[in-house]
Amino acid sequence: MSAPREALPDADGRFGGFGGRYIPETLMPAIAELESAYRSAAADASFQRELDDLLANYAGRPTPLTLAQNLSEQLGPRIYLKREDLLHTGAHKINAVLAQALLARGMGKRRIVAETGAGQHGVATATACALLGMECVVYMGAEDVRRQSLNVFRMKLLGADVRPVHSGSRTLKDAINEAIRDWVTNVATTHYLIGSVVGPHPYPEMVRDYQSVIGREARAQLLELEGRLPTAAVACVGGGSNAIGLFHAFRDDPVRLIGVEAAGEGLDGRHAATLSRGAPGVLHGARSYVLQDPQGQILEAHSISAGLDYPGVGPEHAWLKLAERAEYVSVTDSEALGGFELLCQGEGIIPALEPAHAVAYLPTLAEELGPEDIVLLNLSGRGDKDMGTVAEALGVTL
Amino acid sequence: MSAGDPGDRLARAFARARAEGRPALLPFFPVCWPERDATQEIVRAAVEGGADAIEFGFPFSDPLADGVTNQRAYEEAIANGATLERLFAASADLRAQDVRVPFLIMGYFNPLLAYGAGRFVRDAAEAGIDGLIVVDLPPEEAAEFQALARAAGLHVVYLLAPTSTDERIARVARAASGFIYCVSVAGVTGLRAELPPALPELIGRVRARTDVPLVVGFGISAARHVREVGRIADGAAVGSAFVEVIREAPRERRAERVREFVRGIAGRDPAAPGAD
């Protein structure tokens, strides 16, 4: 296993050949301003105190590390779940949202735009904006508005203006396009609060830093409980923020890092397995892997999970794959539903469909491992939002 | 070939417009749209109407700097089967018919990458293309692509916006070739009633740092906009308004409507239909 030696990204926002800033000129000054605000905040003890206080007393950090007793007995290795599902708003998204909202306030920007797929990032953003008294506009693909009507209602209750996006595939990628168009138009007053480790530099680095609390906590908790590191750290990958958040603390450790992508209907059908089946390209401001046709037009992704339904992936994941520091696998919609049921019935935990993909990979992974091995899984969100989707998939009328 | 070279079609176009005391007019429309084979007819009609250069929009599935007019046209062009091969074939045919105005390709980076950057600049130059405007390729990311393009004899045109700092203007001025595309307003492409009042300030800041021709685009949709631009800059790019004209025209009258629109907005003949 080759551990990365130098700190990435470099000064130009590059992870090897990936990352960078492929954005219209209008946004370049805003990106420079954001990077400078982010660097200042990182060195500012009072910013860090305020963020830590919000994460602890508002969002609910640290989150527990739960030994999945029944699953461990059933599968072999000791399986630990990092319980990001227990955070306020129901997923890990709130970690980076609170930090970016504080940054925006510090830059004097009182208007926030965000994209959302499953609605988790939109809910977290609407929550932070309500808390800090900021205007909040959330762009959401019209197809996702339909699939995630409960989260749409939550965002509206929190005071957000939810705008359905009808262009393109009417999912997450189109919501990002529309959020960027809004940002270009209102850049003087507006911060684009990106929910994943995608987009132009410094977003992939910044969101990683704000999410890496997940892995830092889990690593310390595991050392406390078990006195050793896990054999493998596993997380689902759409854009890749919860996976990077888990992986980052283990980057220099002898720990397998495993990202689980959404294979949708199967890798030969419609899917969202960008790293498994995509090719290098430029989308949404960064060079990374993308799902594209031979002409370089971006393909529509498909996953039962709206949060993984994205034809791109964070540039650091592209680099981790190419450097062979992380492994990327995929599970289908129906396998993910199996993972969902496994955790519901085995542990009494209803996961979101996104981490249900990671859970679904556990039986396969366990075949290579024994009872002496430890597997750390990032349970990035809870499943309340997915009741409608799961019921529909199981043929149940609510 | 480089800016100022007498063999340079772009430099000649700006010089001619300047000599006639008006801004150069650069209509923009997506290739292979409204039908796959519509490109050549639209170019010929635009040139007959007085276009000084043509911007071929190459469609992209995720055009994040474009407003709804161009988004919709791009989606339709992709559905029509727009490819760079078809763009190059149309361009080469037009050159063979002795159409001499400069041709530019305006688009996003990913389709160019997918085609292969080296192959793209070579085939573009061979097809008679003069310059490239890649809206999501700022100079920071363009070093390798610019070197390939220059070696093939193509201009790489960069954009500046009202948000551009003086440092960025200086950087773009150093890298500039052909012209600088000044985005009139912080926003996406699309029709606007009036030019932004801050436009002269941007043009002034850019002009103070370069002698390269300056073209204003985004929101230019009427003859009076073109006249206003002519007082401060060297050219006007007309995109969404032109795209609307093409969309609205019945197919059998399209060439006539395109000629009329370009003639009117170019402002050479204030009595022409379309002039306001």
C-alpha cells in the first residue's frame, strides 16, 4: 500500500492530475475570496471555537461509535458503525454546512444558495440559515423533488426557498448547474454552499477538512475501544464527502479504504458508478472522473438513492483511485435494499439508502476477512427520508 | 498567425469595422441547430446580413454559464446529433464556398477534452477555424491547451467580467490573443433590456491594460446596444437574441429573417428592418 507523502491538493488545487478551477471568469474572484476566508478561518481560534461549539451543542458531536453486534456475529469481522445518522438534521452534511455558513457570514454574504439531491444537504443548509438568520435558496432536481417530498417540506418549514430544476436529467447535476448560474448572477451577495467534495478549488479541500472530523473521532474512539486500527474503512460514494470525511484520518495508516458506488440497475445498465465506469473529464469546475458519452456529453446517472445519483465524483477520490490508495466497488439498487433491510432487522437501525450501499457491501468484504478483523463503516445518514422510496421499491402502499 | 498579422482574419475583421466607424458584429448560435444540417445556411445568411465573424456554439449537456435560451437550443442540438466532426465539416465546406469571415468555436472544455485536445486544435485549424472561446477554461487552467492551440495557429480568447480584479485583467491581457471577450454583466447569457451602467467602467479598466480588441457579450439584443458598445469597444457578440430569431423563423424564411436581423442590429443601415 503506497501512502501519500505530500499534502494534497497543491497550491493550484490539484490532486495529481485532478481538481483545479474550471469555472467562468465571473466566479474566479469569488473563489479567491473564499479560499482566503477559508485559510484565515483555519488559523482563527475564535472561528474554530464557535464552530466546535455548534458542532457539539447544536449538531450533536461527537457521534457514537456503535458495535453492530448481530451483524458482526453473522458476518465474521467486528463491525463498527460511525453514527452520523444521529446528528441534527439526520446526516453528516451538517458538519460542513455549519462551517461554510460561518465562513459566509464572515465574508459579509447573507444569502446562501445550495444544491441538493436527496435533500439532506438542503435540509442542513436551510437549518444553518435559519439559525444564523441568512436567506436560503435550495435548487433541487424536479425528479428529486418528487422522490424526496418529505425533505422538501422540511426545507420549506425551515424557511428555505426550494426551486425545482426542470432542465437536463432533473436531478443533482442539474441542480448544481442552476445553483452555479444563481451564484454567477448574485456573486456579490451570495455564497454557494456546496454539499460535497466536488466543484472548483478550494471546495474539495475545504469540505474535506470540515468533514474529516468523522474519521478523526472514529479513529480515536476505535483506539479507545479496541486499542487498534480497523482493517478497513467503508463508506458510500456519490460526490464523496462522507467517504473522504471518514478516509482522511486514516490516509497514512495501514487501513484499507473502500468506497462503495451506486451500480443502479447494474453496471451494464443505468448506474451512478463514476469511478468504476467513468472516464477523466471536467464537470462542475473540476477535473475528475465523469460519466460521459464519446462526445464528452455528460450522461444521466441513475441510483435508487437520490444522494448518490450523480455522474461526477470528487477529484480527490479520482486521485485516490489512480494512486491505488483506495478501492472502489459498487452495489446495485436491489443489493442496497438488501443492505437497508439487513441493518433494520439486524441492528434496529434504519439507514438512509446512501449508506445502505456501504452496508450491502459488508457480506462481500467479510468473505475476505476473519473475526480478528475490524471494519469501520460510516453510517452517514438515517432513513426517515427514504420511507416513500423504500415502500415503493418493496411494492407497499403507505 | 497572430493578432496583427495581415493574414489574420480576425485582425482584418476588426480593422475593417474600425475603418467603417462601427463595432464588429459577432453573431452566436449552436451548430447542428435547429436541424442537424442548418449550420451552413445560417452562416451564409448572417454573413450576407453583415456579420463580421461567426461564433459557433458547440453544445454541452451542462452549460452552467448559459441562460435558458441557449440551454434549450443546446439540448436540441445534442439530440440532433451535434458533434465536433459535423462542426468541422460545416466549417470546411463554408471555407470551400469562399466564406471569409473569421470563425470561432465557443463552448465548454469537456467535449474538447473528450475529442482530444491535440486532435481538436489540429482539426479545427484545418477546417478553417480561427479562434476558440472556452468559457470554463480560465488562463490558470489553460497553459497546455493554449500552447497546443497557438502551435496550430488558433487564437485562444479569454473572458473578463465586471467582477474581474485589476490583477486578473492584467493576467488575461498578457495571455490575450485575437480579442478579449468582456462579459457585460455578472450573470449568464440571455436577453436583457438595457446594457449595465457599469459596463464603461469595466471596458475602461481593461482598455487601460491592453491594445487587444475588446468584444462585449451577454445581453446584447438590440441595435442601440450595439451602437452603445461601439462607443467604447471594438465588437459586439449577439447570442441569445440571435438564437431566438432563428428559433422563431419558419424554416423556409429562416435565411431571410437571419439576414434582416443581422443587418438591423449591425446598425450600418438604420432604415433596415430590425433596427430600433
